[in-house]
Amino acid sequence: MAGRSLFGKRDGGSDSASLTRPARVRYGGAREGGVTDRRRPVERARRPEAPGARESAGEVLRAYEATLEGWIRALDLRDRETEGHSRRVVGLTEKLAEELGVCGEQLVHIRRGALLHDVGKMALPDSVLLKPGELTEEEQAVMRRHPEHAWEMLKGVDFLRPALDIPYAHHERWDGTGYPRGLSGAAIPLAARLFAVVDVWDALRYDRAYRAGWPARRVKEHLREGAGTQFDPSVVPAFLRILERDGEPVFADPASGR
């Protein structure tokens, strides 16, 4: 006696062919002479956007940004000497990028990169990062690895990959004598070339354990002298133009009154 198969048909029947027959693809179009026009596939209806989808995406993005801020606060707590530096350079870097025509999503990546530019220092030992005086040659070699540490830390984070140009390349020099890769000229990503000028401005204007902050006039002259060697020669004039037009940014917690 024939039994029923798992598909509800009797074993031994002709239905076994249906197990290997390819599924028919439905096509649209009018029938001509009883034959369906197979030239145009039926378009699938678009799924309506789920209620609150945009709001949810915005919440995720805000959570990402808050995480970045948390990383920088953690670095500030560890390295009091440069506390506030990462936040100060963000606004100036954005302004410089806009001055040179950067806009849209690229500006967002530059902002994130500026905020995270020193995140690789989290991997440095306290004996180097927190040393109160000047570093020895061996200690400088350890310090110079922080761009590589930043790359290793963040390269697997998809939404931060476009922002890595600054953490990875902001110590490259226009003449090719920088680190970690010895890039030169236009081979250095634009975001890193912009940031390098802002970074040096802020680093020299504010006090460090081993020296007092420089007067604005002296730092401006240093930037001019470095144009074409340390810095992109087209970026320095744009930055100085911003300072002349808008004045030096004033922060609530300046490290010096110079």
C-alpha cells in the first residue's frame, strides 16, 4: 500500500518531478496570442520605511559620537598636560577645511579625525606619555608609534575608516621627512595636511611641562617658515587668513594668557 510523502502526495506518483522542477519566474506584460510577454520582470513593491527608522538611525549616530567623546575624555584624564587640546583643534580644523572648500560628509570625517588624532597615545606606556620633561631618542621613537597604534585600533571600525587620514598621517611632512610612512606632498591626505597646521598652532600656543606657550606672533612666523617643508604651502596662508579675519579662538580654559 502506497504511503503519503512528506509533501502530502502518495509515494510513487508523478509529483516527484516537482521536487527538481525550477520555480517559475513571474513576468509582467500583456498576453499576446495567449503567450505572456517575458521581456519585463515584475518589479517588487518597495517596502515602506518603518516608522521611526530615521529617528533610530539618528540615535545610533549620536551614540557613536558620544563614544568618541568618551575616548577623548579618557585620554584627557590620563594625560593632563594636553587636556583640552583635542577639543580645541576640532573647531579650527573644521573652519580651515571649509575655507578650502571642503563640505558635506567629508567635513564630518574631518571632524571625527581631528577629535581622534591622538587616540593612539592610549597605547603608550606612562613612562613616555606622562614624562614631565623632554623625551630621550628612544622614548621619542616610542612616541612616534602612536599614529600606527591609532590605525590598528580603528581600522576595523567601518564608520571611522574615512576619518583615519588624520590620526594616521598628521605627523607626515610636506618634504617627506615625517612619520610613520614618510609620505610627501600631495601623497599626504588633504585632511592630514590641514590638521597638521592647526595641531602645531595649538601645541605651540599652550603651555607644556617642558616649555611655556609661545606668543601668537611667534607661532605665525613658525608656520610661515614651515610652509613648503613641514606644511602644505597652500594651507598655511589659508589658516593665517582665518586668524586675521576671525581672530584667535577664545576658550573657557586657556592654558596661558599669551
